[in-house]
Amino acid sequence: MPQGTPVKHKKKSKSVLKNIRQTERRTAVNRMNRTRVRTAIRQMRAALAGGDAAAAAKLAPATFSAIDKAIQKGTLHRNTADRYKSRISLALNSLNVKK
């Protein structure tokens, strides 16, 4: 297309505009939930990497709760969340065994 040629845009219908609004809202909610889960997992992994069994044990219920809430909201798939919880549990158990 030569430069300077006007581009015709199709007019958006009401349903398309509504879908755009819904998508923006869902994206914001999903991002918030995903951020909450990732922050909890990051804190948990830092405690595990530091070898602090007491802090890790204290963070575990809050981390699992955040993961479960993300499943309920539809932000995370169940299998993904189960994998996260399994790996955290294994690391926590191995840390407790070492102590």
C-alpha cells in the first residue's frame, strides 16, 4: 500500500466494545492474582534457599492458600498449581529432614 493512503476501519459493534471491556477487566484480575501467587512463591523459594526452615514453614500455608485461590479464580490451571505445591512441599520436607 502506498504511503499516505487512508486506511478504512470497520466500525466496532456494541458487542465487540463490550467484549473489549470484559477482556480488560479479566486481564487486570488475572494479572493481580498471578502477581500475588508469584510473589508468594518467590518468598517461599527465598526462605527455602536460605535454609530457614522456620520461616519456610510459616510461609507455606499462605503460599498454598494463594495458589488455591488462583485455581478458584481460574487464573492457574489445577495441574500447574498442583505442580507448584508439590515442588514446594518436597523442598520443605527435604529442608526439615536436613535439620
